[in-house]
Amino acid sequence: MTEGVDTRFTTPAMAAIFAPERHVRQMLAFEAALARAEADAGAIPADAAVAIAACCDVALFDVAALHHEAATAGTLAIPLVRELTRRVGGEAGKYVHWGATSQDVIDTALMLQIREGLDLLIGDLLQICAECADLAERHRRTLMAGRTLLQQALPITFGLKAARWLALVCRQAHQLSERRERSVALQFGGAAGTLAALGSAGILVAERLAGELGLPLPDLPWHSERDRVAAIAAAVGMTAAAMSKIAGDLVLLAQTEVGEAFEDPAPGKGGSSAMPQKRNPVDSIGALAAARLALGLVPVVISAENEHERGAGGWQAESIAIADLFRFTAGAVARVRQALRGLRIDEARMRANLDRDGGLLMAESLAMALAVQLGRPEAQRVVQAACSRAVASGLTLREAALDDEQIRAVLSPADVERALDPAAYLGSADALIDRALEGYRAIRSAMEVP
């Protein structure tokens, strides 16, 4: 874990990817690859490239000292290149960072980190998909109340709720995969994006450099056109928002008055310093907190101004925001995965909550049964009146319906029973679950997940 990083809101793996040491390591990877590419293109001597690459070992550098010097220099590249040049020394030393600019090395290092970060997020999201797929299949017949505006609306199944989570997370994995393919790219343009210092060899060096680093070569250098980074930030932010949706549902399902789903208990987990009875959904709460922290960083990236050929302040803030955005999103993803793993479902409580208002959530079903003969507006009026009588007199909707002359004139007691059976009013829930599971299998296959 990186020193100074709050372990509640990230993961060790993502913190390591965006640690200061890893950024310097990737900057050195750029410098070594640049030297090899330039030697291959005939822009610098081959022995100089060998000497430079030999010194591009992060263990040879004092990372903390480099960051301290960067505060005065204005960019980490300046002290890094100075120290690398000193270590290479001799005739080869003058070819360090040949034809490049500070933003080339910093942006490309960030892209290498982003690529690692996206791979990590995608892998973790697919694990959440697996948990959701299992819940969707196991609970496709588990009845519960569907809620709109936080009030009971119609019967659904917990399997359908999990299937919707599954489809949501699959979309995030797909989107992050697309951003990895379309937005991660080499940055190499020299001082003002013309590669002038390399003369006629500029494009060839760029091609060889992209190959060395395994990064796509963009059509043009993009020093002050930050749409690639903004698109990545937006996609990662949406992933954080998706985690917030799932965690929010879990927190609401764990409320005392609802009590339908609970995180797997563990020693020391979810207690209270004052109330011995508490069983707090701490993983879901942690995911919500991490997601909020992540989402607050997206505007920093998207709104960054980048004037002319090099921005003044925008891209400098961007790299910090991107690192924290990945850290916090990873934290949200990990906490949701943990909350879903071993999730306890109280099927009896779900059914009891479904029945708690005397069947009133079946009002639409009853109205639709009547509408065949009465028409929808009149059926709505009749059922609304029956609901009002049921609430006022303490009757169930079934009792109020069977006592209503207009309803009895259209529906037999057996028809009323069928209309008020929650299991008979699930519409296409089964088919929708199947579609979510098919979508999950497709994305697993596309990503070659075993």
C-alpha cells in the first residue's frame, strides 16, 4: 500500500499502479524506449541507446527527492531527465530525452498507468458480474416488492434486481474495454507538437516508440487536446456511479424496516461503538463513500483548460485527479464485490414485505384485469376507489375487491384471486433475466474470460 493512501477507499493493487514510484518507473520506461526507437531510426548512436536503457532502473533513483525538486522545477520530468543524464554520463548522456518534451514523458507514463488501471478495473468488474449472475439465477423465483420513489409499486423478483445490476456492470466493463482500445495512446510531439528536433525522422521515431511501448500511435500529438483523457475519466466515473447504484440498493435493503438483504457477517465487521445490536452494511457504505470521492474528480479532468500548444495548469491538475479517480473507483468496485460475495437474502422477509399492505401493490394487476371490459380509465377509477376503502377500513385489497359490486360484475372470485397473485404478475421478468445472463456470457466470451 502506498504511504498516505487511505486504505478504506482504494485497493493495494490500484494504489500500487498509481504510486509515485510506479509513475517514475513508467517515465523511465518511456526514456529507455525512446532511446531504442531513436537508435533504430538512426537518430542517435546505438551504443548511446544501450547506455541510456541500462540506467533507466527506478531503483537507481530517489523518487521522493525527484518529487521534491519537481515542486520547484514545475514538472517531474526536469529533475528526472537531469538525474538520468548524470547517471548515463559521457557522450551517451547528451542523447537522453533526445527530441522529446516534458509532457511527452509524463503523459505517456500516465497512459501506461491508465492501461494497467483499466485492466485491473475490468477484471474486478467481471468478478462482480459473476456474483450478480449467480444471484440472478438462484433468485429468479424469489418474490419481492419492486419500489418506485422508495414506495412499493409492483412485485418483482430478487433475481430480476440482480440481473439489472449484472447488465449495468457488464456495460461498465465493456465501456472501459472500449476506452482502453480507443483512448489509450502514445504522447510524442516534442516541444510544440512538431517533432522538429528530430528533423525528417520524427514520424519514424514515433512509430518505433509506439511499438516499443505497445501503445497505439495517434494521428497527431495531443498535448493540449485532452479528449482522450476526458473520455477515460468519464468512463471510470460512470463505473463509480454504477457501484454507487448497487451499494445504495444494498444499504436500503438492509434497513431495519426492510431487512431483506444483509452483508455476510464477519468478526469485527459492521458493529457500532455505542449500540451492540447494530449490523451496519459497511462494505456498501464504503463503496458509496469511495464512489462519491471518485465522482468529484471527473469535473477536474473534463473541465481542464489547455491553451494553445501546451496548457497552463489544466493537464498538471489532470494527472493528480486521474490517479485519485482510479484509486477511489477501485475502492468502490472492491467494496461492492465484497458486499455481494456471501450476500444473505431473507426470502421470508421479502414475502412478508410484499404482503404487508394487504395486497395494495397488486392494484395495477387488478385494474388491468378489469380494463378488458371496462376500459383502462374506468378500471383505474374503480380500483382506486377499492384501494381507498381498503385503507380506510383496514381491509385487504382482496376483501375490498370481492365486496365491490362493479368488480364482482366483471370478475369472478377466481379471477380476482388470479389478479392478486404476485407470482402471476411478473410479466417478462424471466426473459429479462435470461437476456442479462446471455449478455454476461457474451462479454465473458469477447474478453476471453474462462
